[in-house]
Amino acid sequence: MSRTAWRVIGAFAAVVIIGGAVAAVWLTVAEKHSQSAAVDARIEANAASAEAPATATAPTADDRFFADLDRMSVPYAQNRKNLVIEDGHYYCSGFKLGDSYRQMLTDDSNDQYSDQKITAAVDAYCPEYKRLLN
């Protein structure tokens, strides 16, 4: 073959080799970008799922009060929960004013569940008075 033919073949081979190298680099970059996007998506998904519990609300004192009443099988009217909550705060006010546990039980002797209500109220609204429950 002539020298010119070899030059053409060499140039063609160089173009093929360079083109293959460019394609390989492009595919590698594209693959890494795709993997990076997938990793970013997983990180965002994990962050979103990790944040989800943080947005959940913690039980309120009222929730704890009613959970205790339910656990102790104390009946109350669902449509009068606000009055039951007021009773709970009333018990805490009694302790704050110096009433004893026995005194509150005596004052509320018509209610067969006063013991459980006082206990639930103290647990939920005024745990600083737990030592007075006996």
C-alpha cells in the first residue's frame, strides 16, 4: 500500500479510537450522573421519611388524660370531653391550693371513679403532685 493509504487508514483509526474514547468518557460521565441522581433521590427520600415523624404531633396532656381514663375503664361522654378536662384541672388546682388527696376523694364521694380521675389528672396535668397520691 501507498504511504497516503496508510495515512488515511491511520487517520481513520485515530478518529475511531478518539471517538471511542470520547464515547466511553461520555457514557461513564452519563452513568455517574445517573448514579448520582439516583443517590440524590434516595437521600432525599430518606430525608423525607426521617422528617416525617418529626412532623407528627406528640400526645397532648389531654390525650394522655383520656388515654389514662380509657386504660382504667373510666366512662365519660365523648360529647362532653371539655367538662371532663375541666374536672382534671380542678383536681390539680385543689392540690395547688393545699387540698389533700383524701379530701378530694371525700369532696367527690358521689363519683365512684374519682380515684381514677384524680390519678389520671395528676399524671397528665400536674405530675409534680404525684407524691400526694396515696
